[in-house]
Amino acid sequence: MRETMLPLPGDGQDHLPLRMVHTLVIGSGAAGLNAAVQLRAAGVDDVLIVTEGLDQGTSINTGSDKQTYYKLSLCGDEADAPSLLAQTFFGGGAMHGDLALVEASLSARAFLHLVNLGVPFPCDAYGQFAGYKTDHDPRRRATSIGPYTSREMCRALIRRVEERNIPVLENRVVVELITLEEDDHRRVAGCLAVDAEGRFEAFGAENVVFAAGGPGGLYQTSVYPAVHTGGIGLALAAGATAQNLPESQFGLASIAFRWNVSGTFMQVVPRVISTAADGQSDPREFLGEYFDSPGDMHSHIFLKGYQWPFDSRKVVGGSSIIDLLVYIETVLHGRRVFLDFRAESHGFRLEGLSDEARDYLVQSGATQSTPIDRLRVMNPAAIELYADHGIDITTEPLEIAVCAQHNNGGLAANHWWESVNLKHLFPVGEVNGSHGVYRPGGSALNSGQVGGFRAAEYIAARYGVWTVDQSSIERTVLDSMKYLSDWLAVSQNASTTWQDERAEFQARMSRAGAHVRQKDTLDKALDQAWRQVERIEHNGCRFATLSETAEALRNRQLALAHAVYLEAVRFAVASGTGSRGSAIVVDPTGERVHPKLDASWRIAPEDASFRSQVQETRLVALGQVDHRWVPCRPIPQSDLWFETAWARFRSGEIYDE
């Protein structure tokens, strides 16, 4: 890494530091950290991690009652192979087969790397890694170390980053990607960032590993940690193609401390109550009026533990009606909803539960007389989890909402994890849109680790030498700095604050672009969205202190991203995909959701033909977004005759395939 100082005109910052580094890693979640580690292992020594903080982001701050890591089965006598795992990935629909095969083929390697780093995945006395079935999973491929699987992955990877002396710059917010025209294509060549005091820094790079995470900052109701907002808008603004942006997961989560209330949180059958907006008056168990009996209601609540993500296939007659009723109660009725573990729900009887729910609780020894006592038996760590964050669920109810949780879509990349249209950009982790409509629980953690291996291997094999022109980077950086400096100056007189602007687009996304979608609502939301984007771009947004400079600048990419996401959602709805994945499309000609809900609650059925296609999206200009449907690439049928495979590997032909 080498550093130069670029002179800046004006009365503000006099000089701009420019650091030139061979491969820049933006973000320090589990995917970005592994990419940096694997780059060093592959012989790329000039690596730098730029991050808002090693303790920031989704990977190190989230989990669930039993956070799952999904991989190839490594125990027992149940047959498994990369092709079988790839079929499971591919079977979720709208996923390219070559990506499925790569994620399957490298899953054991990525998992065992974490084991070797000290992540304590459970094994038996003979070294077999025990597994269990997760959602959308036909085999026992899932594993876990408890609520904090991804956190412990990050801690182990941070230790390895430190051992390898890989430099890390914290307290930096990336505000723009630097791109250059090169021959017949466009490439990434670094970024601009702002530090905690509002000072700009520039980074020039031969390659950028983009590990910016999911779009957590786009939603009002979100289970992404508050410290994580995401950065996909930076790549969209640079012209990177995205895919499957409408395919997100939503589910019930606590909101004071953001955490999925999956698994045992629901399997112990807590009371579900709503109150007036003050959170105290007019408490009532509102779900009861929608079920034929208390036992039916309680069985559906139990099933939310098994079937946590909101699923369009389980709305009519299934457990996802719970999510929809919570949404109606909170968003449409303006009330607040809580899980209360302190006392039994009205009419609760073990004998009244479905056979599945009753047998599970009996076999788990969880037949106590209150939900909190059952939780103490089944998962005492769940109680401690909230206590560690100042919430005592033994004495107070837990507020919940239907929240954004994960984006299955993201940036489009090839099977080496390089952007399909922006060379030298390698999106890894959640920002890479490799997943389809459905995915096995825990597969995102596998995908992020695999992406780090793939990006590092390709960079070392094909992009190891410097080709980027530093003078071109300097000219582009200075042009961008002039624009951003002028924007910040205009922002001082903006009529709205960055907080107000952010609250506006977050509310719009949760209302129009989350799990309940409707064409008319989307049309109105898009008109408002682009007007807001243009307002922010032309008028700025006011900020009070230098330390808020980054937040004001962050609004540019977040606001742009929310408009592009809404465009993608509307295109999918208008195309006729129907209700699928973790979203329903309200349609007056569709199937009625529930006899006790207003007749307007009808949803369009899924058109399954779209499962064989991937939706691509690209920002052309402000207000202009191109979309297209492309056929899913099939799972490759490789020639695995050893001698020929070995020859292609030795010659490096595999990097050209």
C-alpha cells in the first residue's frame, strides 16, 4: 500500500489522502473477513479492509434462537454430494445452476476452514459433525453453535486477520465507488470514504471485494442491527447489475432489541397481545377472533417456530396468517403487538394442541404451566439473550413487528463472484444476489464464506498484477470530490434533515416494498420515491455536526437503492410473478386470505413459470431502471475424469470457464 496526498481547492479540507492498494475489501462481516484471509493465503499480500467497525454490521450482531450454518452433510450414513446439495439450492427457484454448484462444492471446504479457526461446531466422539434439517432442506445438513453462530465466525476470522497482519481501517463510511472506462468495459478502481470527523479519504485499487451486507437501512421495521444500513446503493449508482432484488425474507422480530423470534420463542406458545399506541392501555389477545378454537390458534403460534419466515404459501390456512394479522394490527390499526411469556394465553390446554405441537412439547419436557417456564426448559439462553440487552422477558412483554430480515437478491455476479458487468468488483456475502426465491435456512452463511474463497482465488489467478492507471483514478477522485463538496455545501441550507429524509424512505419501503405488495400502492410509492431521490440529490439534507457528514452522504445511496428496489418489486408484480417467497401480492381477483378478514384481502397466486427465470435490474439514470427476465443457467455437468480435470487445473483453464 502506498499513500499520496492530492491537493484540493477551496477553504475546507486542503489535501485528500489517496491510498493505493492492490485489493480493497469494503466491509468486515464474515464474508469480507474471509475474503481478506483467503487473499493473503492465495499470495495477494497488498490487502486492506475498510470498515465502519469490526464490531459493526449484521454478521457480528445478529442471530436467532439457534442460528444455523448450512453445509454438505458430514455425518452418518445419509448419502450426500455436491450435485445433490446443488439441486436443493437450485430447487428454490430463480437461482442460476452454476452458482448453486459452486456453493455446494465449496461448502465443506468453507465449513472446515471455520472449524480449523476454532469455531466450535458440535461433533460426536468420532469426529462426525452432527446435523439437523432446516427449512427447505431434505437432509440433515444444518449445524449451529447456538444463538451467536455468525458472531463467533467473525471473532475467529478477526483473530486470523490479526495473525496475518492484514491492515484494517475502522470508522470509515464508503460514500462512492470509483469507476473507470477501460477498453470495451467499465471497471471499479477504488472508493471515496468519510471518517468519523467528516474528513474524506480516497482509495485506489486494482480490485474491490464488496462485502457491504444487506439493505438493512431501507426499512422502518427491520431486524437488521441498527448499526448496519448496507451499501448496495453504491454499486447500483456505479451501474452494477443486480438480480432478484424483490426476493427478500420477512418475519416476526422484536424491535427494542432487534432479534428474530423464531424457534422456541414461538414453540413455547406465548400470549400474543396488542395494546393501544401507548403500549399499555386496552390490552387484548386479538388473534383469537380469527381461529375456530383456542387450540387451533395456539397450534398456529407453535408452528411459527418451525416456519418462522413469512411464507406466501402458508398464509391461507397456514402459520403465516399470524404474521399478516400482526401486520394488520400494527400498520393498519396503529396498535402495538407483544409476546407475553408470563402467563398462559386464554384457553391454552396442552390437550387442545395439534398432535405435532403437543408431541414436541411433551418430548422436550416442556409441559410447564407458563410459556416462560417452558422456555427455561427448552432454551434458557433465549431468556439470557434478552437480559443481556436490558430486557427481562420474565417480568415484561416483548414488543414485536413483521420485519425485513434478509435479501435473497443483490448484485449479479458470475461463478467466480465477479460482477457480471463491472469488472474487478467482487460482491460477497448478502450483497451478492446468488439466492433464489427460497433457500435452506443458514445457506446465507455458507454463501458468504464460499464467496470469499472464490473471489480470492480468481483475483490471485487472473488479477494479480497491477493494470489500473493511478492518474485516471486521481482525476476521477477529484471530480467526485468537487461534486460531493458542493453537495455538502448545499446541504447546509436544506429544508429537511438527514434523519427526516431517512425516516421517509424507510416508512415507504416498509409500506410498499415489504411482504405485502400491491400495484397501485407501488405506483404511488415510486412517484414519491424518485421525487425524494431528486430532492436529496439537488437540495441535499441538513446535518448538524461534522460527525454527521457520513450520515447525510449515506442518504444518497440509501434513497437511490430504495427507489431501485421499488422499481424491481413493481416490475415483478406487473410481470405477474404473483405471491411467492416471503411476499404476497394483493389482487382483487385472487384467493381470499381468511373468511374473517375484509374481502379486499385477496392474493394473486404464484405463476410458477417465473421460477425458471432470474430478474435482472440495472440503473441507467435517475428515474430510469432497466429490467429483464433471463433463463436460469442449468447446473453444469462437468467432465470429472481425473486426468482431464487435473490438466485443466494445471493449465489454469478453469478460470476461463
